[in-house]
Amino acid sequence: MRVLPAVIIAIGLVLAPAVWFGLSWLLSEEDYQGSGGVDSTARIEIEMLRQQVEDLQARMTDLQNEVASLPAGGAGAASPFTDDAAGEAAIWNQTGGADLDYAQVVLIADRLNVNRGLRVTGGRYLTEKLGRPREDLNDTCQPMTNPDLKEKLVTEQVGPIRVSMLRPAIESLKVVFENIRQADPDLYARINTAGALCVRRIRGTTNSLSTHSYGLAVDLNIDGKLDNFTDGKTQLGLTIMADFFYDQGWVWGAGFRREDSMHFEISRRQLDEWIANGLL
């Protein structure tokens, strides 16, 4: 009979938006809760639920198509429910049964507001406050030659990665990684980098500087898997790390209009604080 699958589909279509609304409310509430360490477990559960809702909506569409192709009814009518569908239903009813994959790709909730008021520094502001890292620029990474900045440039093993950055950024990054290690050691062990210091002009410009040129930004990923640029999605582990970076005054590139979620850089507020304290 076609009545039972139709009823199930109707229930699913009603529940899916309700669950999605609940997730959106939880995420908006989460934005105003304490530190990243407190939010880590909740964020994992929310992101997993979000993926389950998306899977459910996709499966409902498939079931609608299957029901539409069924014969009118009777003893010989085919059932739209396969072993695969039963297995998927069982997975949907599980909570925390699978191993967590920090490299899995998830949607970035409320993407343009993830930095909650923190402002980027920008090349012009950095030049005004710190001078230029070097005078001649091209499209490849070159050494920093500004003597005042070069004096503060260090290369160290910082938590799970080795980077070259200005000293205050290194010290701040140490705090971020230690907080992650204490709250989520499994995630900490899987953090990798795609680079930090790179003194060059922004590609496509004649003389514009990025925060990387000052050793005040770092690109991170999970398990060495690079995140796709500008697709509005990111690795689950990066969404968790973003809270810890925010606590220390770092801006997350997921909030850029051209989304770059591997990118973390020092905010203008944090830069001004370091300058006021004589650290830069």
C-alpha cells in the first residue's frame, strides 16, 4: 500500500524543518556562551545533528520519488523500503555511535557573523602601524627585511605545528593550542598547517599586503587535508578550533566574504593591545 510510506514522508517533512529550527536556535544561543572549551562538545553534537538533518531531507526526496513510481496498490505492490533505507534509519536514531571525523566537511552556521565584532587588520592598517615587512614585493614568498619586525620574528614548534611568526602571535598561538589540547586532545593531535609567514603581495594586486606578510596569520587544517576555498563549508575540527581562537582575539577567515576557513589572523583589537603594551 502507498499510504504507509506517504505518511512516513509527511512526518519526516514536517519534522525536518522543526529540527533545523531547533539547531539554528541552539547555534544562536551558543554564540553567547563562555569559552571555546565549554562549547566544544556541544558544537560537535550540533554539527553531527545538522548533517543528519541534511541526510534525512535528501532521503525523504528519494522516498517521494520511489513512492511516486509505485503501482497503485494490492498484494503485489512493491515496498519502497530497502535494506539500505532501514540501515540509514537505524543510523539516524543513534547518538554518538560513530567515531568522530574532525576532517568531515560541514556547513558554517551564520558564516558572516562568526567573528562576533572582531575586525580584520588589513594591509593598509598594518603598514600604518608597523611599516612594511619589505619594500620590494612580488608573487612569491620572500624574507622579511624590516629590521624592527625581523627582530621579533621567530620560528618555533608551537603545539602540533612549526611556524614562523612575530613573537606576540607565537605566544598567543601557544595559549590557543594548549587550551585545545586540554579540552580535546584527539582534535589537537590532528591539527596540521598550510603555512604562516609569507612576505608577498596579494595575488592579483600590484602592492597589497596580507596579514601573512607580517607573520600574524596562520593557515590550519585537519590531517593535512586542505579545505575547499569559498564554498561556505569547512572541516568540523576547524569550527571547533574557531572558538578557541576567538577567545584569544583571532579572526577566522570563514567570516570573510570570500570564505577562507583555514585562515586565522590577529584582529585589529589584539594588534592594538600588543602595540599599546610595547610588544610590537
